[in-house]
Amino acid sequence: MIVPRAIEALRDSEVIVAYELYLRWIAPHIEGKEIHSPPLTQERERALLAIEQARAGRRVSLVSSGDIGIYAMAALAFDDMREDDTYEVNVIPGVTSANACASLLGSPLSHDFATLSLSNLLCPWEWIEQRASHIAQADLACVLYNVQSAGRQEGVYRILQLMLQHKAPHTLCGVVRNAYRPGQQVAIYRLDELPALQFDMLTSIVIGNRFTQRKRDWIFTPRGYNDWTQGQQPEPDTPELPSQAVWVFAGTSDGNALAAQLAASAQPVVVSAATGYGGELAQQDCPGAFVWAGRQGVEARRQALRQSQARVLVDATHPFATQMSQQLMELSRELGIAYLRYERPSQLAADDVLACDDMAQAAQRAMQMGRRIFLATGSKDLASFVQAPGAGEHEWFARVTADPQFVSRALELGLPRANLCAMQGPFSRSFNEALWRDWQIDCVVTKDSGEAGGYRAKLDAAQALGIPVLTVRRPALDYPAVAGDFDAVHRQLADWLGA
């Protein structure tokens, strides 16, 4: 990917100043040259060294990877240049990580986009977070540079969480390592899958926007501007949202049942479902309620709640949908709308020796306990297991919702088609037992999803087969108000609304 002008400049130079790693990529063009290679952290020293050589009348090439003007050495050289310097300056453009990685993924940067370096050596970390938040709020496609170093491990995960506060979890992303170099790796993920991965300084992350799509093995962002409000406001022929309604954020069977009860009591109710399929189920399960469904972002929710003058926000999302719950709590505070969490009862004993704190711990324990491991954790967490260290020595089986994108994601992660069960749950004990017996499963991993998620049926089936069940504990959130059953929800709403 070295442009011809750069090759010409290298060959015409007497002195080469570069980080040692870069020298291997330009070796054919610098034979016989005087070479200086201060270490990676000595960028300023490299720039000063190049300037000193130029002031002495020598032809010098100061080398960076990618483009020298993007997160690279050119600015440092201009910093140290004097107004009375007389040597000529020639800044030669290169192929930066953003367009190199984008080309390997397809065309994800075809609309407006931003780049963000996560290195805080020359920029305060609070500035990096602030810029990431603005990028996410604008729903710009973006490319993250300098993603993760040995001494800076946690920053990228903080940035990804900021992105998830404003971008949809299903936003398509690309992770590219060693673009156009030996060991090149290219993979496509959903935004909510990225926090489970490990990165390094040779990796760039490309994050799409709400319109980024997938075709075959590529992702692209359409160039059109005209439909930018899609997913933010109802189309003109869409019925207006009920005013002064109770909003129930559901997406689960018990969430729909709760919404149906509230609607039956003559209370105006809006049911929000995250997917079109979830909306179809809500239409069937919640007669009398207005269904607001589809892949919505935080700005769409903010506008809809404000415009409809929502009275109460009932969070009946899945116990593990913590990002959504955090977003809803923040919206309730911002908009002054009462928030109530409906939390389905847990069935996990506090002293359960097979309980795990998170997916990473569950993956390690599962590999210690079995070789044919069944994952009943949902599609979002598959990568935590099949990409864990040592995962290749085990055979993985999974059950995912019968949605093409979830099936495709499982296949991309390497699960064989014969090891996938794509069906809508929950499932009975007899079904689980028959499936696991046929597949010769010797360990099951699930979540503390409660009775509505079929948790007891899984435990009973595994007990009948004599195989262990590892259960991932629910994440702990500080909810302002919680109800553990439908009656408690009705009582709280009656107290708030005076009904």
C-alpha cells in the first residue's frame, strides 16, 4: 500500500528516520541508507533528529505507517520547525488505517464519518471520552485508532460503552488487524459483541451508523441523505403515539403479558419492542396497546417519549439487557418521567456452586467440565465462548432465536450448521432433554433468566441427564424503583397516577 511518491522519496533520501517496526515494510527501498530508529515512545526525538539532519543539508525521510499527517509524525516535525529554517518540506500522503481497513470490509465510510485515537499519551483521556460521546450521539460512522496497548487495556471498553449508550446494539462494525500486512485478519461484528473481544495496537475498529448494511461478506453505508430521519420519527401514515401513556419496554413474554394487563385496565399503553419480530409478537399478545417496534436508537426514544408526553416508563426488558435499562433510566431522569423496573424473580440459589459471575468465567468453567457444550445464553454472547482461549479444543452447540441475522452471526463465529437450533423459546423440559441427549451434551451454560425464560425446564432436563448446568448471575444495577410481580406494578402505577 506504499504510494509511488513515497517510494521515490525513500530512494532519493540519504537518511531514514523511523520506528524500527516500519523499517521491515520499506526495506527494499532503503538499502545502503543511513538509518536512525529511536524507540516507539520517542516520537519527539525522531522528529528532532530528522530536523537536525535536514538543517545540516541532508535529504531526510521521516517515516510513519499509514499517513504521516494522521495521528503521526508530521505534526511533531512542524511543532519543532523554526520560522527561519530554510530546508524544503514535502509531506507525502499515504493510505491511512481508516480507508485501508474500510476497503477490506467493503464501504462502511461512504457517508460522514469520524476518526478517534484512543491513545492518551498526547491527549487527555477525558477529551477522548467527550469526543467519543459526541460521535455516538451524532451516529457518525467512525474508525478507532490505537485501540489497545499493553499499558492501556480498559479504555477501549469504556469507549464502546459510550457508543452503546447512543448507537443501536446491532450496529454493524468491522475489526481489522494488520491491514494489507502479513497476518491480516478481518471480521464483522455487531457493536454489542465488541466488548467481549481483545484487541491490540495493530488493530483498528470500524463502527457503522444506523444505516450500515451487510451484503454477502461485506458491510457498506449508503450515501443517501434523504431518509436520515428513518427510525427517529413515525412516517406520515403511521398512527400518532398515544398521549399521556404508560410506556412498557418489553421484548419478553412476561413483558408483553404485563403490557396486556395494563391495556386491559383502560390505561393507554405503548409497548416498545426492539425488533420487527418482537413487534409482531407484541401485536398478537397485547390487544389494546399501541406497538412501537423496530431498531430504534436513543435519540428516537428520546423524541418519542417527549412528543407523546409519556407518564411512566416501565422497564420490563430481559434481566441481562443492562445497556437498555441504563439508557432508559437516563432518559427517565433527563425527561422527568417516572421509571419502574419490573424484574422477573430469580430462580438461582444464592449458594449455587455452579453460578458464574460473567460470561468469561462461565466459558472457562464450561471447558473444564465438558467437551460438548450447549450454550443457552443467546446469540449476543456466543463470541465470549467460542473465541475464548482453548475454545478450539471443544465442540460448541447453541440455540438462537430464529432470526436470519442471529443464525448468520453464529455461523460466522464458526458454529457448524449441525450444531445450531434456531427456534423461538421458551422450551419444555422434554424438548431440552431430547435435544441434549441426541447431541450428547455434557455441559450446559445458561443465564439466570427466571421462569419466563424457561430456566427451571433447563435445570430439570439437565438433572434427568446427569449433566451440569452453569448459570451466569444477573448483572446488578441500582434501579430507582423495582417491582417483582404484576400486582406490585399495578400498585405502584396506581400510587403514581392516582388511578
